[in-house]
Amino acid sequence: MAAKDGAKQKQLLHLVFGGELTDLDKVEFSDLAALDIVGVYPNYARAYDAWKDAAQRTVDDAHMRYFIVHLHRLLDPAETGKSGGERP
């Protein structure tokens, strides 16, 4: 993905997934085999758009939740906090 000035931006992988929770107060899924893996995205902005779309499709189901996982932080823990203004 190219930046506005033509420089290539660093790839920061993000995973978007969701599923039905067993309880609204816990992050515990009722069926791991039924998780909805939305996809892996090269930056937070694209992951957020995918998360928002998936969450809006299931807005009527209070137990359905979608999450964004910062895979780049898991792959390179030394880079945590150095992502250039990205949301936590």
C-alpha cells in the first residue's frame, strides 16, 4: 500500500474475527468451530472497516461480538507502541 507521498507504508497485519459469546460479561465463545474469521488486513484502517461491517451485520444479536487482533504486535513484540498513531 503506498502512502500519499509515494513511500511504501510498513505492513501491520490485523486479524478480524467474531463469534457468539457465552456471556455478555466475558470473552468466551460458545462454539469455537463456528467463529467467523473475517480476514487479515495490512493496516488498522482496513481492519476497522471490515470489523465495522461485520459488527453492523450482527447488530441485532447481543451475544455476537467481533474483534480486531493486532497480529503485528504478536509477530514482533519489540515494535509494540511504535505503530505511528494507531489505536490500541
